[in-house]
Amino acid sequence: MSYDPFVIPFSAGAIILFIILIYKYTYWIITLSKADTFKLLKGLFSIKFFKAIKEIVLESLFHRRIFKINPVLGYMHMSFALGWLLLILGGTLENKIHSHKPFNAPYEPIFFKFFNHDINAYPWANEFKFVMDFLLLFVLSGVLLAFFKRIYSRLFGMKKTTRLKLGDWFAMMSLWFIFPLRFLAESFTAGMYDNGGFLTGNAGRFFASFIPLQDVSYIAWWAYSIALGTFFVALPFSRYMHIFTEVVLIFLRNFGIKNCKVYNSFSAIEVNACSRCGICIDKCQLLTSSRITDTQGVYFLQSIRNNEIKEEKAFDCLLCGRCQEYCPVGINLNNIRISRRFEFATGNQNYDYISSQVEKTAPVIYFAGCMTHLTPSIKIAMESILKTAGIDYLFLDKNGSICCGRPLVTAGEILKAHKLIEKNTQLIKDSGAKTLVTSCPICLKVFKEDYKLPIEVLHHSQYLLRLINEGKIRVHHSKESAVYHDPCELGRGNKIYKEPRELLNKVVNLQSVSQEAELGLCCGNSLGGVQLNTVQRDLIRIDALNVLQKNNPNYIATACPLCKKTFVKSAETDVKDIAEIIWLSMQNSRKPKFVHEIKQPKEEAVIEL
Amino acid sequence: MKNFGYTLSEDRQINYDKNDKKILAYVKEHEPSFNICISCGTCTATCSAAQFTNFNIRHLYTLLKRGEVTTLKKEIAKCMLCGKCLLACPRGVNTRNVIIKINQAIEKYSL
């Protein structure tokens, strides 16, 4: 076994790293809830295990999601992750073939070139030389890009990159030094023995012409080892903890473990899996419109890792979910935010005044929701449509609305919300309905996520599309143009993008807007933004309206009463809910027939009408 | 005590120099928009909880200013935080957060 004192920093760093990692992961896995532990054990022996492996290769190594966001950014992350892993694997294989032994000291493959200078002594030596040099070049190109990203992040499609804390800078610098130092050390050694591949060999010959390599090569190997050791020790305390935690997270997520809005060890794993890549920063409307610079997902998770429980960071958020839609790690930022808000929750509640008696039983329930009561035109339109279609329905919250509980959830008052959820569930069960239709995406979210109802829950856009497809209502395509605004809770919250568009395409000419679907803008009045003041909300609304009104459509169509109520405040275009547009179209499609019927006998009367 | 068929009324005097203004101070500090409330009552008119019970946000503000903590605590428990009042408020008071802050203050000072 080869040995030299310079391997000590690397070996010590690696040992410290693995002790810390084993301690942390063991602690997190032991403290998982019983149900989650059961899921974990079950998942390990099922097909889900292989699905997780596939996802790890695609996301942790190739960084497919980042590639979709920006190819240069994806390449940068891939060169580090995939390049470094292949360097380690290639080095290990090379070392094993060379030594003919199945086991080796961990440092031997890393410092292979220092210990072995006989280039033709083992099979495929030339191929290995080429591959290892190529991989090193691959990683070095990533380091170069990372350096430029710090200087000019717009090159990578990012207006802003993460502001790092001191610990992260320290770890990042040691990471940046690792590969150039490896390059120097290998080149110097290659120059001394006149071997090495296309990169290190040529560089070695070049350096040999003007540097006394005998003196400096040993120093370079020491420096390389120290850089590695430093990085390993800094890793568990910096953002680079994501390297290993993301793998654990992908396994747990594939096994069906979910973030349940209460901070637990799964949330801790999610928090540690954040790489602080900063992709979430640009997506945050609080930054782009309201100029709040320290509450974005990455900074929020950073504050949790540093054990700073700051109320503003937990509450300054719209919970619109734009950040989490683009998170390459797939962290459920909204639920982590809610779990932090839960720590500020109070238990003071008394909802005994809510009656739990239903008027009648019916196959369909219509639940307007609080916000729809604030925009009565939507509920009038919905009731008219349902009556025209001849649906036997129960208007569950006709006489004053019982809140669905989602606003309490967004404020972190999960226990209070469950009181309302119990009451409403009882009402819904008593009605004997098979389908629940709601006009409010906020209600839809909580009905689907927290109620665990045995019946079908639909947003009115889905239900209206079904009525049209079944021929129960008839609509008329007009020449008017409209843009569709994706409400946060309907789009990102419930992944309903297709149905509202399909529905609108039947009645108006739907125009596209620059930011829609997954990138849809929040109206600014989201109930998640608990502590935002009026000015901050207004700035978001104005920016969102500017995007929507850009091509001067006849209508802004939305599917959320809260968004409608917000937009009408300052929109120059008519803001209509989908239900209103459909009802209008139904009236128009009936009119010609109506006029035709009474035209012959009483033409004048029609004109008077 | 002998029952005469009538009792003395409870003392309804509020001494504004001595009443408990801790919660009010907390709310004003953490939700400054509370200061611009004109007590128009739009919030109460639109309130979801007020459809079912005599819950009254405007009255809550009066209780808060008077420092009537016991009634305040009992009344505020009825709020469902639905946020309709916030949208209806003509002055842009963050009413929903005022409620949250009152609840937090009650908890903080364990009243």
C-alpha cells in the first residue's frame, strides 16, 4: 500500500464527513413518524426503489430539471455532479486494474498519479489516461462557468443569484480550488515523468519548460489534499449538504412520504436538500414587484438551517408556489412555510355557532366559498347555469358561507382549520352527494388535500366543461378575445391548467400571455400573504395586470373569485370569471332561437324588448 | 346575602388611564395599518362569521381600545380568518393580520 503524509488532510476530512453524515441521517430516519417508517421499509423492497434510482440519475447527476430551465446552468451543475462522480469511479477502476487487488485505501484512487508513474504497466492505461483527462476538463469547464455565474448570472438566465453566507463562501472557495489544484498537481507530476494524457501531459511539458517541477509538485499535491479535506469538513455545515441529502430525499419521496404541514424530520431532510442554486429567487413576485429581497425560498430555508426563527420570513410569502414549481430538487416550499407559521399559531377558537344541518339531499353540491359571496355575479351565473342544465343540486353555503378552512391553514392555524374541516365534512356527508363543485380554487385545494372526501371534487371550470361535453348546456363562440389568468391555487395548487383553457376556447378567442400556466402570476391578494401591506400587494397586482392587459383583450378571464375581486380594483379591461363568460355565451346562443321563434307574429314587440 | 329580587349592576366604568393597553400596543406595533381604521364597519357587514352569530369586528376594535380582554378573547375565537373583510376594507387595513396579532398578543401575555 502506498502512503505519503500529504494524504492525511484528505483522509481526516473524509472520516469527519462520513461520521457527521451517518449521525445526521440516522437521527432523521429514526425520528420519522411510524407511518413514514413503514412506508420507507415497504418502499425499499418494491419497484419504487428502482424508480428512485432512475430519478437520482436523471436529477442528481444529469440535472434534467435545471437543463429545462437553462441549458448552460444545467451543464454547469452536471459537470460538477456527473464529472466528479465519474472521476471517482474511473480513478477507482484504474487503481484496481493497476494493483490487481479488490480493495484499496480510499485515498489511493484520488492520488493515483502521485503514486504511480509506470504508464504502460497495466491494461488500457492509454484509454484511462484519455478518459481521466477528459473528465477533469469537463469538471474544470464547470468551475469556470461557476466563476462567471458569480460575476454575471444573467448569462445563465438568472437575474439574481443567491447571496451567500460566510460558511457557504468558505465551502465554495474550497470546492473551486479542488479541481484546478488537481490539474496542477497531475500536470506537474506528468511533466516530471513525461507521461499523462492530452491535458495533463501537454500542460506538464509546458510547465516543465519554465518551472522547477521537482520542487513544486509535492506542494501542489499537499494543496490538493488540503482543499479536499477542507471541503469535506465544511460540507455538512454548508449548502453542499444537498449533495447527499438530495439522494435521501428522492428515495423517501418515491416511497410516498409527504410533507404534512408540520415540521418533522422529513421537512428537515427537505431543508437540507436545498442547494441554494437560487432559481427560486427570480420567480418570486415579492422580489420582482414588491422589492422584498430576503424572503425567497432559498433564504427562508437558509434561515431554518441556521435556526433563526424569524416571523417575517415565515409570513412574508404569498404561498403562490411559483418557486416550488421551478425548484430543481422539488422541495415543497409552501408546506414548509406553513409548518413554520404553525409555530406561531394560537389555539383560541370557538366555532360552535356553525349549524350542521343540511336543507336537502342532492347528487350535486355547489359550494360557492366565502370569496364567491363577495363577487355575487359568479354565484348568480353558476346558479343560472345549473338551473338551465337541469341539475338537481344543493347550494351548500347559500345562506352565508362557512369557511372551508384553507385560509386558516395558510395562516398556520392548522388545528383551528381541522375544526372547520370536521364540520364541513359532516355537512357534505349528510347531503349524500356524489359530486362537489366549487367556484373557489382556495376551497378546492383544501377539499382535495385535507378533507379526504369519498366523493368527486371539481372546480366549476371542470364541471362546466363536462356539462358542455355532455350536451347539457349549449354555448356560442363569439368573436371576442380574452386572456386567461391562472389562479395560484387552481394552477400550481391543483394542477388544473387544461380544462379552463379548453372551456374558454369554446366561447372566445383565447390569447396567450407571456407568463402563464406554471409561470402564472399571483394577483397579489393571495391569502398566504398574511403580513404584506396594501402597497406591497398593489405592486404585485399592477405588474400582473400589465402582463395580462398587454395585447388589449376584451376580457381578462379568471377562475378565482379572489383574483377577480383583486383585479377589478384597477383593471382597464373587463374582468370576468369563467362561469360568467359561459353564462353570457349561453344567453347569446339562446337569443337567436328566441328571436326567431317570436319574430314572425310580433316583430315590433321584439324591438321594444 | 338576602335576595331582594334585584341585584346591583356590575361596574361598567372603564378607566382609560388604567386599562390594559398591552394588546393594543402589540397590534399597533406589528400591524401599523390598524391606525388608519375609520370604524366604518364594512368588515362587519361582509363577515362570514357574522352571518351565523353576533360576531362583530368593529366591536372587537372597540374592545381592543378599551382593553376589555376577557370579552375580546371570547369574541375573537369565532373568526374563521377567511379574509373577506380584508378585501372589503376601503382603507386597506390588513384586518386579517390584526386578528392574528390580537390572538398572538393574548397568547404572549397569557391573558
